[in-house]
Amino acid sequence: MPRGTGNQPSDGERSRSAPHDTLNGDERDQRDHGEIDAIALPSHVAGSGTLDRLIETARDYAEASIAENTNKAYSVDWKHFSRWCRMRGTDPLPPSSELVGLYIADLAETLSVSTIERRLSGLCWGYRQRGAPLNRADRHIATVLAGIRRTHARPPQQKEAVLPEDILAMVATLPHDLRGLRDRAILLLGFAGGLRRSEIVSLDIDKDDTLDSGGWIDIQDGGTVLTLRGKTGWREVEIGRGSSDRSCPVHALEQWLHYGQITFGPVFVRTSRDGRQALETRLSDKHVARLIKTTVLKSGIRSELPEKERHALFSGHSLRAGLASSAEVDERYVQKQLGHASAEMTRRYQRRRDRFRVNLTKAAGL
């Protein structure tokens, strides 16, 4: 069904006072040790229909406290640990710092340090869900992890920043059909806003258009204001108009919305195969990463490198790094745009190809 019709995109568990069973087949042997969702009525309070419904509501809010992708990753981490324990004839509960220390030592043979630390965070989450917290600072875990870091740690592999001249070359490779208008708006808006790929595709036209919205847009004379839902709450991102229509993210957004006849719901949606009609389905954030990689290759950026290496150098993060590396303004404005809590985090995104632009050796008189 075409967009612009005013319709929303089309794409129960019974309440009870006792904790409900959410364990899958791989975790059924943990059933006697506690439930994933431990939110329930106190033992001295009698259940009622109203209270039972509030329990389910509280569980929903508790689940929403962590991003959906993070919840999925943590669930996989706990499943992997449970399987590892079973294969060695032991049980993951009650929590044992000695056992977890052995587990991460085993992981160090095949996984990176960052992945091991993520797995450990997943275990802490899993134990908390079961009402049996794990002390990550215990020496049996902390010392093993410190040794893994010292032995296996490598500098983080940062993605290459997309610089202003790059983004213009990338949008120049796009066709002038509806799909090209959409992708041009994605690249320019993502760069100018320093947006994560998930933030780009989660935008709606207006507040409360859809249940899965991560924010909305407000186009004004001077630019557009994006209201985004972040990890610590809502934040506003101001994106001003550019110096020309060719490079202006707001103009690109307006063109896409106008010709796509998008007046309600998700801003960035799929198009028909011929690229002439906007559909109702919200784009996946993976589209942004694929779009960046494809246009980087077509535009010849870093052409001195092999194609495989160029493909691996750039990702959705390249847009955020590009803004942080290119904007010649006070650092605090970049920090605010990216939504960082500290200037140190913002500096991690600042990557320039013109190294030694500031030469402190000469500045010191040598």
C-alpha cells in the first residue's frame, strides 16, 4: 500500500501474581533456581486482578530498561554459559566466581577481550535476573580477566571516518529515483547529526506515530530538530541547513518526504523494486551500514587500498566519526550533538587523515 494514506504501518500471556516462566529449552534445567522475571507481589499481599495487571506492566518496564538488542545478546551469553557448564558436569547456579573465572579463561583461547567482557556482562545480567548477583570484582574473576587483557588485548579497531568531501562523493553515486532521494537523505542527515544507524531508521514524522519509534523530526526554517530517545533519556539534535541544496541534509530530507508522500509513521521506509514508490515498512539499521559500504566503494574513497580492506574500513559508525573529526567548532558542541556524557568519549571519535596538523614539536621550538 502506498504511503501518505494516513494509516499506520501494518507489519497474551495470562496475568498472574507468581513469576511467569520465560525459560527456553536450553535453560529448563535452571527452573528450580529462580525465574528470569522475579517481579511479583510480596508474599504477604493477596493477589487481585488490578495488582496482577500491574505486575505485568512492571515486568514490561523492567524489560525496557535495557535495549532490545542488548537483552538478546545477554540472553545468548547466558545460554552459552549454561551449555558450557552442562558439558562439564556442573551447574551455573548458585553463582561461583571460581567457575566463572575458569569459563572466561576458556573463552580467551578463541574470543577477543571485548567479547569476553561482553560475555561477562551478560552473565552478571543473567545472575541478577535469577536473584543471585555475581560479584564481578571477586579476585577469581578480576585477576583472570586482568591477565587476559594483559596477554591478549589489542588496540581497538576503529572504523574510518567519512569526511565532508567523502560524503559528497558518496551521495553523487546515488540515482535520482525515489530510492536515491531516500538514501541521500540518510547519508547527509546521519553525517550532519552524528547519528547512530539505529537512530536514523527509528525516526518518525511526529511524536507517537508508531510504537517502535525512537524519535521524531521537526522541520523549521533554519533546519530540523530531531528528538531522540537515548540510553539516558531524550535528547534534541539540531541540524542546520547547508550552504547549498547539493549538500544540505534538511533539503534532502524534505525532497524525500515530498516525493515519497510520507506524512505519517516512519521517516525512512523501504521502496518498491523499481524505486518509484515508498512502502510502509521501516528500514532496518543494517541498510545504513550497507549503504555506506556500497557508496564508499562506488565513489572511490581510499582507492589506494584493496577493495576488501576498504569494505571493512567503513561502517555505520563512520558517519558519527566523520562529524566529530570534521566539525571545526568548540568540542562541547560536538559532544552535545553526539550525545556523549564526557569529552573523553567524544575524542575517541575524532580521527583525521591529516596527522600532525598540529605540530607540537615545532611549537615547542625544535
